[in-house]
Amino acid sequence: MTALIARLLMVAGLFFFFATTIGILRFPDFYSRMHAAGKGDTLSSLLLLSGLALVNLAGAPLTFDNILVSLKIMAILVFIFLASPTATHAIIDAGYASGIEPWQKPGTSKEGDDDLAV
Amino acid sequence: MEALLIAKYNYWIYIIIMMIGLYAMLAKNNLVKKVIGMGIFQTGIIIFYVSVGAKKDGNIPIVEHATSGHQAINILDYTNPLPHVLMLTAIVVSVGTLGVALAIALRIYNRYQSLEEDEILEQIND
Amino acid sequence: MIWQFDIILLTLIVLCALFTISIKDLLGAAIMFGAYSFLMCLLWTEMGAVDVAFTEASVGAGVSTILFLAIVHRSTRRVKVRQRGRIFYKGLGLTASLMMGGLLFYASSDFPAWGDPLAPASNHVSPYYLLHTLADTAVPNVVTSVLADYRGFDTMFETSVILTAGLAVLIVLRLDGSRTGGPVRKMARPIAKGYEDTIIRFISRAMAPFLQLFALYVLAHGHHSPGGGFQGGVILGATFILLAISYDLQLVVQTFTEKTALILANIGLLIYSGTGALCLLLGHNFLDYAALAKIIPGATTVTARSDGIMMVEIGVALAVMSIIVIIYTNLVSDGTYEKGL
């Protein structure tokens, strides 16, 4: 039972990784690509690591060593959840400070980007 | 010949990685690219040594102690730890060498305003 | 040892190496070198070399990338593109690489098959280490016991090499007499002055104590899990680099001054060789930790070796941490500690 949930979590994590990669390749400009990379990477890492923590508990009996290893994986999870969005924020801020223009859909006028010049 | 091919292709790829690093050190114009080539060469050698010690179905070289009692340790179960020790030293020395190489490149840039080797040689030869 | 995984990883590694040396932008080359190092880590973990992969992940992919970024920040980002020329050097490089590669290919026919458990490299000294490490030193991690006990001289001189590298960086960047060119040159690419960001600063400040706690954990658990002195020391140094990047270089330089760093690095090497000298004073050979059983209360020779390994790992961690901070702060500020990354 635990093994089934663990496998479902890992497959979901892989699916989000795949979606992230497609997003990085197909989105038109820097900001949307970083959006896909940051959020997709964090979520898929979280799902994969949760799946791994459960896989560790699934096979062997529930000893203290096994629970300790799963707790350590959870600690890595918390760290990734804190650090990865911050890194994405740093990259996007650096891109904005270097003056990268967001992508405009070709054919529309450029009146609506006053709200970016805050 | 087939046995040679299948059993040895890993070494060939390590040799390719080392030669990429050597080519970058010799033929590239930019000083930082040469340093990157040095780094690629170093990691290529490290992977060569580590693969020499690898064993099929070998576990990591951390010997179980209390759980298995003090029964005999089967050395075929564990990968060879000796290349790992040598390569640990090599990695840390490589980062020291990298720091010194980049410091020298920075001094050269401050003096000649360029990181390209041919421009530096022109300025020296004037 | 899954060969499909190996093939995919090796192909990616070769592609990364080729892209790294041919990309026309130094910043991109530095980032791709970091990606190449991470792929190498994955490959080494898959081959069972977890200690080596841990060291490369912290040192090669972490600190090396930031050192490359520091030099790109201080110099230029462009690589000059030339249409023709340097054919001679490229031809020479290609010939030399191909000849050397050809010789190595020919020599590789003599190698044992990859992953062979009965290869000669695994047959002479290393079975002794694997079989006797628990009985001799009570340290399950064979790599740590070989590094700090059986081959302890190597590690002591390696620590002195790290110390020398830090001193060399200081000396190379501080020769003020030969700084020709007049006034201090302006920076090549002006960065946003005083760029501060609450989120980055808060997260770095909140994470740094936990990172240092993790580094001490890695140092202390080197006996039972992959880790040890080098990895712990590098992660400790990396926390200072994190604070220097997210805040200001001045913050780190004023708290962790150059004098403190140099003194700590020397204390680290002193702890290592001092442990050896202590063993010498107590009547045994240099770095024979069994002598410490005489002064540590309630220790047998076996646990004394374990304690001796712990002491020298602490020395190594101190030295490595200080030298990483020295190398970074000097590279990124050109020896002047004025403006940082």
C-alpha cells in the first residue's frame, strides 16, 4: 500500500519534470521560462523526494533507522522548498535589472506595459 | 574484438573527455577557457580512477558493523575504496589550483586589459 | 552499475564538455561547467564513489562555479570571435590530442574489463583496508579511515597544499608595487549600485545557521556516512560566500577578517600536525593515533584511533573553510576588499 502511494508520487514527480522541460523549451521569453523552471522544478523535486521517503519505509519493517532516513529526506525537502523559489526570484530580478523586455504578442499595441515601470 | 568493444567502451569515453580538456588547454585563445579545459581534464582523470575501482554489484565502501555482527566481510561486496581516497585529495587540490590560476588570469587582465592570448602576446612583443 | 544509465550520463557529459569549451560567452561557460560537474557527481554516485561525489558536488560544482563567476565579474564576459587565424595552434592542439588519445586507446586494450571484481587494482592493498578497518579503527566508513589513518601523511600534506594555494592567491593579487597602469581601472560592467533584496537577504540569513549546522553534522558523521573534514569545511566556507553574495562583501570581510581566516587556517594545519607530534611525544610513531589512548580517559587503542581521526578531520575542516573564504574574497574584489559581487 505504501509502495503504491510512493510509486504514484514518483510518477507524478517525473510528469512534472517532463512538463517543466517542455515549458523551458517552448515558452517565448525569459520570464515565462523562469516561471516554468522555478515552479516546476520545486514541485517535481518535492514529489519525487516524498516518494523516495515513502519507498524507504515501504519495504523494510519500521525500525528507527528507516524513520531517521525518511526524516532526513524530509529535511532536504524543506530546504529545497525554501531555497529553490528564492533562487528563481534572484534570477528573475537580475534579468529585470538588466533590462530584458517581456514578450509581447505580435500584433498588439504597447500601451499596456505602464504597470511594469513601478 | 566484440568483447573488446563492449567491455572497454567506458574507458574510450573517458579518454575522449580527457582529450577534450587537453585540446581546450592547447588550442583555445581565451585564458579562462584554458582554465576550464584544465578542469575538464582533471575531472576526466578522476572519473578514470574511480571507474578502475568500481565493481559490478558492489555496494558503497561503508562496512556494516553492529547489525551484521562481526561476521566475515566479503570484499567482493564493496567497491574498492583506495581510488576514492586518492581522488578526494585530487579534487581538493584541483580547487586550490583553480583559485591560483584564476588569480593569475585576473592579474594578467589588470595589466593588459585583455584575456585573449594573442592580444597579450602582441602587447608583450611591442 | 546500470549500464544504460552510464551510457546516457556519459553522452550528456561529453556534450556538456564540448559546449563548455565552445560557447562564446564566459558566463555561460561557467554555468555549463557547473552543470558538467553535477553530471559527473551523478556518474560517480552511480559507480559507488559517494565520498568523491559529495566532495565534487560541494567543491567542483559549488565553489568552482562561484570562482569562475567572480573572475567573469572582475574582467570581461566576451570571448573574442575570430573568423580565421590560429589555424596553426588549433592544428597543433588537435594533432597532440589525437596522438595522445590514440596512444591511450591502444593502451586501453590492456585494462581490465570495467567493473571486474577481480581487477588488479582491487587485489593487493585494498582488501586489507576493507577487512581490517573495523578491527583497527572502529570506523565503518573505509574512505575516512584510509584517508585519515592509513594514509594520513597524504592528507596532512594536502592540507598544507590548500594552505599554500590560499597564500599564493593572496601573494599574486597583492603585489602593489607592480600594479602598472596608473589609477585603479574602472570595472568593466557596472552593476546596479547597492542592489538589495529583502527576500534574498532574509532567506540567506535564515538559512545560514542551518547550513553551518549541516556542515558540522557532515564533519562529525564522516565516520559512519559519506562526509568528513573536506566536505564539512567546504560547506562552512560556502555559507560565508552565500552571505557575501546576498549582502555585501564588506559584511563578511569585517566579521571574518583576513587575519582571522589566516590564523584559523594555520590552526587547522597545526591541529593536524600537532596530533601527529602528540603521538610522537607519547612514544609512538608520528600520526600513530594509538598513542592517544594514554591521554584520553577510558579509551582503548581502537577507539583512540577513531578519536584521532576525528581530531585531524576538525583540523582539515578549519583549514579548508578559511582558505575557501580567502580565495573567494580576494578573487572577487581583486585583493582590495572594496566592492564585491
